[in-house]
Amino acid sequence: MRRLLLFDIDGTLVSGGPAKRAFETAMVETYGTIGDVAAVSFAGKTDPQIARELLTSVGFDRAAVDAGLAELWERYVTHLEAGLGDRPMRVLPGVLELLDALAEVEGVGLGLLTGNIARGAELKLGSAGLWDRFRIGGFGSDHEERNELPRVAMERAQAHWGVEIVAAEAVVIGDTPRDVGCGRAGGMRTLAVATGTFLAAELADAGADHVLEDLSATLDVVTLLTA
């Protein structure tokens, strides 16, 4: 394998689902509040970072946040799993066709690079029939800082495939400036898609190597990712 492709989840591969409600319910059950939602953007951040910023916004210190995190994630995945039965994630345009095409390309490995905690990622993608498409990943449960996740994913990829992988041969695919930023911080190329809440122009301004409206032009996307 010479090329590692690392996909974000929400807004890149899938959308919709009950995750926000599950998270808010778990926050209230664990900490008694969801924090100041209006003051905190969720886009491109890790789950632990979002929880910490929300709680800090209403006066929680680091120790108080840390003390409840294990319980928070346990409650969150319980509510998420229950909610996905009625509201599975929706696969975004072109994703299935792209993953099918990439699976046929020799020398390409598919992984995840996401702010979701690992179990949350598994549940979301599992509800859409996508979890088994990816062999490795870097997750929000690995590190609170998103820019640390490329390193985690690289280490897992090398251990899984048993070959050396260099950052310059990896591509991060995401839908937010933070996806672009973490890829660049890890020395990787980036492909941004405007299928989330950010416009193509905003993703270009963030420094993405390539920007697309979506992933539906399968052959063109394969070429960009594997050339």
C-alpha cells in the first residue's frame, strides 16, 4: 500500500441521525446541563473538545469535566444506538460509488479521521452500512486535539498493513476547515467537500489542495485521491 485515504464522517460520508439529541441528553444526565450551545461551534471538533468547551462556557473546571467523561460517553452511545434504529445516518451523494471504486484500486488503504469517539463512529457508520469499509482510524477518543489524530491514524495504518506510510502519501477528506487544518498539520494532502455547512470558497480559503461540491463524480474523485 502506498496511499492512505482518511475520511471524516459527519458531513463527508453521512448526514442526519440522532447524534445531537443523544449527546445533549447524555450531557444533561451526566452534568446537569448542555452548556452554552449558542457560544460553541461543533464543526470539525472532537467530541471531547465539544463537551469541554460547552461545560467550560458555564463554569466547569477541567477536573469537573474530566470526572464525568467516562459516564458521558457511556450514556451517549446508549442513546445514540437506540436512536439510530429509527433514524439511521443518510449516506451522502457519491459516497457508496466512490468507496466501491477505491476498493478496486491497488495500493490504496481506507481509514477514518474523525472527531467522533470510536464507538460513536462505529454506530453511525454501521447504521449506514459503511463501518466495514474502513480498516483503521483516528478518533476523538484517541486525543482531544484533532491535529493529533493524523499521527494516530498513520501509526495504526502502518501496524495494520505492515508497511511504511509517509504523510505525503496520505490524503484527508473532510467538509470543514478543521479537517483541512488537521491534514495540513499532519503533512498530508487534503480534499474538501462542500457537503456540510461550509461553502466551497471557505474550504478553499482554509488551504485545501482540492475542493469539490460533493463526491458524486466518481472517476474524477478517484483520480484526485490516487494520482
